[in-house]
Amino acid sequence: MAERGGERVHPKLTLAVLSLAGVAYAVLSSAVVPALPTIQHNLHASETGITWLLTGYLLSASVGTAILGRLGDMYGKQHVLVWTLVVLAGGTLLAALAHSLPLLIAARVVQGVAGGIFPLAFGIVRDEFPRERVAGSIGLLSAILGIGAGVGIVAGGVIVEHLSWQWLFWMPLVAIVVAAFCTSRFVPESPVRVPGKINWLAVALMSSGISAVLIAISETTVWGWGSAKTLGLLVAGLLLCAAWVLVDARSREPLIDMGMMRIRGVWTTNLTAFLLGAGMYSSFIVLPQFAQLPKSTGFGFGASVVVSGLYLLPSTLGMVVVGFAAGAIAARFGSKLAAVVGSAITAAAFGLIAAAHAHPYEMLLSAALLGIGIGLAFAALGNLVVQAVPAHQTGAAGGMNTVMRTMGGAIGGQIAATFIADHTANGLPALAGFTDTFLMATGFLVVCTLAALLIPRPRSDKAYGLGPALTLADE
């Protein structure tokens, strides 16, 4: 057991606190999705403007996650985690009080920075937990990113229908404040440190490069994929990212160790995470929208906002079950096999919904398979990237892996939006747009499965201290 202030802290308590922090962040990432039309109406916003509630969040999450992971390695993961939760609480309070779109977008940008919760939590688990508890704990925390996003969609619809949209922020705020207090009180500080300082030139290049790429992608429904604006901003962003890589590669104190990024176990896991994120976020956006369309379209189910969110409930439950079993799965079958099988099951789920979507039970079955597949793969990826690097690089490696999931999600979600926007009939989305989206996601996940096969097999999960799962019910 780890010590905190001279007291022995049980890993179960630490995991509960880290899980609460992760769930609060993940719920915030998606809870606004079903509320966007309501917020747009209440704030008299344009359709383009309201999408920045998602775009701004993704931008700051992509940049902040990698930086906070590095800061945790340098200054102490528990210390940085506490301040990350304080920032998240501030952004959430600002969002709850906002009465204008610019202020709400600013609040979402502040919230997004807290994506660093996940790499910081991975590092704390690796540094502090008994070796036999590491796999289950990291697996559960990895799965929480998907679990919380699914819960956010379901809960967001219920809250919007029965309360004001501000409650989308008031409720998570309570959990964030509790998590911040408990983190400062019960989570031990990791002794692992990487002396150094922040390379601010690398920060500026990485931030501007990733921001340019994500802005270009987010605006494709307005500008078009082949427009000069889109292509120009994409090229500028990629050039800035290339400059960041060159600066970090030549720096004595890089923001992200580019040597680490060349490790086969790191780049293959990041590629898998990117492709998996592209498929997963497509499902969270598209399935509820499909269910809400009126039956007069010939394919929609005519569901309310609340009921449409419930179509994702089997997915969320599947991720919960698999997340809690992650350690046992890793110990029995290995994390690489879990990543491969999880990716394949997710591909099969999208293939199924592409082929059969005439009845609600077909969507529910696909959602259940999605939950099992995504839960398996997400839990495995968290372990694989941690296994591939030394302990002092856990935060940076975990941060970049989370960034790759986020960027994959942004690209997959935007391509899906483009497909749906390009296929309409009588002012409503047509079936062809959804079918193309499901086929696209299937393609992403097939390639994802192939990428997972390239991940090197660790000597053994037990060699890295990856044994039975630690659940919140363990004694």
C-alpha cells in the first residue's frame, strides 16, 4: 500500500478517487452533445458557432493532455492532478454561470485542458500500486474514458429534457470538487521525477499545429474538404507539427521525447488508439441521431432525445463490465490479444449496423458489441503504452496516447457529419449518409485491428507487474 503523509493508503481508495476524477471529465466531454440544439436556441447562436462547444473542448484537450502528462513527470503527478482538477472545476463553474456563447466556449476550452487527468492517473497507478494491481487499475481507468462519454450522452438527454442545460455543469461540478479534495487528501505523491524545464517553443509549435489541424477538420461542413481554407489550414498545421517534432528532437529537454515516440510499442499503440477513437466517437454522435429521426423517413425510430440516448446504454454497460475485468483479461490472455480482439469486435459491430438497421433491437445489439469491443481495446491500450516506456515517461506517453484517441475522434466525427450533411431528403438526413458513416467506421476499425497486430507482444504482462484486476469492491 502507498503512503500519504505517513498514513498507509489502500490502492482501492486511490483508484476510487482517480476513477471519480476521470468519470467527471469524460462525462463533460459528451454531455453537451444532446443539448446543443437547446443551448443554440437559448443563446441565440448560429449552427457554426454552437459547434465550437465541441471544437474548443477538443482543441484544449489535445494540447493540454500532452503537456500535463509531461508536467506530472517533472513536478509530481499528484500535485499536478490536484491543480488540474481545480482548473476543471473553475471551467465547469464558469460554464454553469455563462449566459453568452463566447463565455461558454471559453469555459469549454478551460475544461478541455483537464484531459491530462488520464495520463497523470496512469502514472500514479504505475508508481504507487502493488505490481499485481497495475493492469486492472490502468485498464479500468482507460475504459472510463469511453464509459464516461457514453454516460454523458445518456444523462445529458435526461437533464436537458427535465432541467435547464446549466445542470449539465452543476452536477459534474460537485463530483469534481469532491475528487479534488480527495486527491489532495488520499492520493499519494509519486516519487518518480524527471528533472528539467518546459520547452515553451515546443509548446507553442505543438499547440498551434494541432489547433490548426483540428480547426480545419471541424470547419469542413462549412468550408468543404477541398476548399482552399481547409487545405491551407491543414498544410499549415502539419508544417507546424513537423517543426515541433524537429525542435523536440534537437532539444536537450524536449516536451515529448521523440526517441520514445519511435519505440515500436509506442507508435503502434498510438496508431491503434487514433483509429479506435475515430470509430468510437462516430457511434456516440450518429446512433442517437439515427434513432431520433421520424419514422416517416423510412428508417428512423422516432425516438425522443432521452430514448435515443438509451440506445447507447448497452455500449456503456459493456464497457463497464469489460473495464472491471481488464486486469484478469490481461493476466489470462495478454494486453495485445485484448487490443486485437477488441478492435475486431468493434469492427464487426459497425459492420452489423451497416448491414442491418431496420429494427431497434439491431441497433441495441450493435451497441452492446461496441461496448465490449471498445472496452477491451481501450483497457488494453492503456496497459500497452505504459508497458512500452520507462516509469519516468509514463505521463508523457499516456498523454500522447490520449491525444491520439481525441484527434481520431475529431476526424471520425467530422467525416461522419460530412457524410450525413451531404445526403438529405426533404430537409432531413437520408439513409445513405448513415450507411456511409457505418461503412467508414468499419473500415477504420479493420485497419485498427491490423495496426493492433503490429504491437509487439510484451515479454509477459506479469513481468510488468500486470496481474489480477483491482476493482472498487476488492478487499
